[in-house]
Amino acid sequence: MSLLLLQSVPQGNPILGFLPLILIFGIFYFLLFLPMQRQRKNQQKMLTNLKNGDVVSTSGGIIGSIVALNSDDTLVLRVKPDNVKLQVARSAVASLLNPESDK
């Protein structure tokens, strides 16, 4: 008798079962993936617009001004106080410290 009752229960729409999963994916996309894509795009724009004289900070914490931009995706930084010159990869630049000097 209980077997008959289980078979007579109508099944719900299978799309409604996936709706919470789709909703969670949408929230993750707008809260995590979209801002990460914007940040990556801004970082690439900053790296391509580097020029001599810009003061930058590397991912290793070195702060210096750009002396030369080489064609092999490296740049030369002059680091104070002894004006030591370091050659670093362009991708090692984490941030531009003087963005208001462009205005």
C-alpha cells in the first residue's frame, strides 16, 4: 500500500531543482570573477603604460623609479639611497606609486 502512495506523488520540474545551483553560480560570478577580471585588466593596462621616470613598487617590495624599458619585457629600476640599478621583469611590478603625475 505504501508503494502505491510513493508512485502516485507527482514529480517536480527538474529545472527548479537546479535553480539554487544556478543562482549560487551567478552570485559567485558577479562577486568574485567579474571583479578579478577587471583587476587583471587594469593591471595589464598599467604595465603597458609604464614609462621612464615612473615610481613603482614590485611584488617583492622594492620601490624605485624606472630608468629604462627594455624590449625583452624587463625594466631597470633606480633604487635609493645609493642609486643602485636593478633589472626586474615587467610582470614583477605590482603598483604605480605616482599616478597623479600623468595629469
